[in-house]
Amino acid sequence: MNILLLGSGGREHALAWKLAASPLTDRLVCAPGNAGIAREAECVALDIADHAAVIAFCRANRIDFVVVGPEAPLVAGIVDDLEAAGFKTFGPSKLAARLEGSKGFTKDLCRTANIPTAAYERFTSAEPAKTYVRRQGMPIVIKADGLAAGKGVIIPQTLAEAEAAIDMMFEGGLGAAGAEVVVEEFMVGEEASFFALCDGETASPLASAQDHKRVGDGDMGPNTGGMGAYSPAPVMTAEITARTMAEIIVPTLRAMKAMGAPYKGVLFAGLMITKDGPKLIEYNARFGDPETQVLMLRLMSDLLPALIASRDGQLKSFDLRWYPDSALTVVMAANGYPGEYKRGSVIGGLDAAAEIEGVEIFHAGTKADGNKILANGGRVLNVSALAKTVTEAQARAYLAIDRIEWPEGFCRRDIGWQAVKREKSGG
């Protein structure tokens, strides 16, 4: 098969690495890709926001199957356009992708379908939102309704911070994403990322992971797109996983089908495991980043037939196998991230780092300049490792990082700390 993968981040490198290993793959093309993806696939300079250009490329190159990585093209309806042009595509339709594209839409769906989530209200102007915040008290969670590249969620600790966040969103600080704001209760518990493949009718659970959103060690500092992850998440016990499927994923699929927008693709549930069980924080309509990197390391089965079965409505008889090992990934980011950072610095030592047993390095924001690898984004590398335990995987990942020569970059040094603590205490 001729496969086209859309995207350029660490998630797409991990997907490309797995798709390239499939015996079904004859040709793998990635648009636009990055320096690491270029080792797995042909990278083409294609604007994935230009749906007509993507369709023309598929026609010219006889593409059999398209895999969409990032959320923006999904929310913009690229799956609908590709399918209408006759190209089989993995990912949700524009209507189904509202689960990520509009937090208010998802909260309303939860309310209607009795899916456990935080109490909330939706607002289209600042003053009513501020009045609600004053009535609820701190801490509280303020979210931009639309896509904001991981920067649309603020958890203020004071009333002044809350009011400033509301003003920032309504004054255009996050563009169109902040035209509507969702204010919701602050939930207490342990966060986890849970993934399920969906074909419109059936949901097949994948694996769990735990992401580290804060920029600094000890979960300090501003939120980011993710500074590292590990899988499986110990908090996702068999009982919690079963409850998540029964109380959150399956009712969502049922509700989406009932409203004429059946959900096909991967459904990524951000969960809070509370004393009352799992509650939905939010949905993403695509694979997580950096969670995909650890999921792909643990996936024993061929990924491609699973994605095709999801698109074709054939998941009912599908079963994926996983390595029992733990996987961990550490994000190396450019100094200054998630604020301002510089591009173009040279990264050395990657081959030496990749020689460590169990280590894979997935590129996120990189580009090639001859034989040199240059930093070309905020999150730049995902140094990933597979081992029997999270403690061993963590040690391998940081051993590899210490071989990478990139003074213009930084990383957290405590990725996986919750699982390591559990392992050391014997539970």
C-alpha cells in the first residue's frame, strides 16, 4: 500500500516508525515531516492546511490510505474532503472532531449522556464568567473553547489571576479559540491519558499513559504541550480501565452516532482518577503527543491493519497485542520553551545516544542541513526507552540524553516520578 502520513512532530515520527515496519506498507510518504521522519519515509513539502493540494498529491501518487496526525486539519474537515475525493482516511470527520475542537460541545455532550466530568458553565462574555468564578471560588479551571495548541487551559490560584485569564481570552489572546470560554470545577485526583480506537460503533481500548504537562521538575511552572510521558499508567487498573470504557468511551460513541456524527479514529481521553472513579477532563480527536511515542514502543501488533479496521468499521473482531514492558519518553525542548525560543542550533551526539539498549529517539521540531540536525521548534526531541520497569526505562532515557550535545536545549529530569515512586515502594 501507498501510505500518506500528515504532520511533522514527534507523534508523527513514532507513527512513521511503526507504519514503516508494516509488511503492508510499500511506500510511506510524510507531509511535511522532519529530519527524523526522513529516515523512515519520503518527506514532501506539502501544506496540509491546503486540502486541495493534499488531494491532488494523493491522486498524482496513487495514495491508498491517509493517516492524519495533528488536530487542526481534522477540525478543519480534511477527512471529509479526502473521503469525498475517494481516498480512505484514518481520523474523525469534521463533525466528530468537535470533541476536540469545542470544549463546550464536549461538556454539553457529557451532561446529556451522563458522562462523569467536572461541573461547568459556558460563557461568551467576560463579566458573567467573572461573576461565576467569584461565586465558585478558587482553585478553578478556565478553558478556551477552541484549539489553542495546548495553551488554552489555565488553573488560576487567585481571583485576580482568574479574572486576568478571562480577560486575556475574551480580548483575543488566544485568537478565535477564546471567543467562548468554559469555566469548570477543579478536580482532585491523578491524571491519566487513555486511548481507544473507534470505528463509529465499536471501541477497542489501546493502552494508557501518563503525561507531564508542566515545564519544570516537580510539576512546576507553566503548562506545555507535554514534557514527557510513560506507559502503562499504574493508576489505570483493570477496574478503572473497564469503568472508563463503560462510563465514558462507549456512551460517547453512542451519543455521537445518535447525533449523526459517528466517531471513527482514535479517541484520546484525558482523565482524572478521583476518589469516585474516572472523570473526563477533555477529549482529543487524535493520538497524543508525547504519549504516542511510548504507545508505539509498546505495541507488538502491526499498527496499519488496526487503523484500516477503524476506518472500515471492522474493529469488532480486532485484538491488539502489547509488550508487557514499560516505555518512557523525555522531551528535549529549546531553551525558553514554552515562551520564546530560538531555532537553528546544532544538535550533536544523536547516534551515540541511540546506541543505548532499548532507546529510540523520535524527532519533533528538527530539520536537516546537510549532515547536521538543527533545532526547528519548541519541543525538539523525544528521547524514548523501553525496559522491564519504568525505573529502568527512565535510567536508559536519561543515559541517552546525557550523550546528546545540545547546550541550547533542556529537559525535565523527573519524568515518570510517580511510577518510579510506586515501584520503589512495592506498589
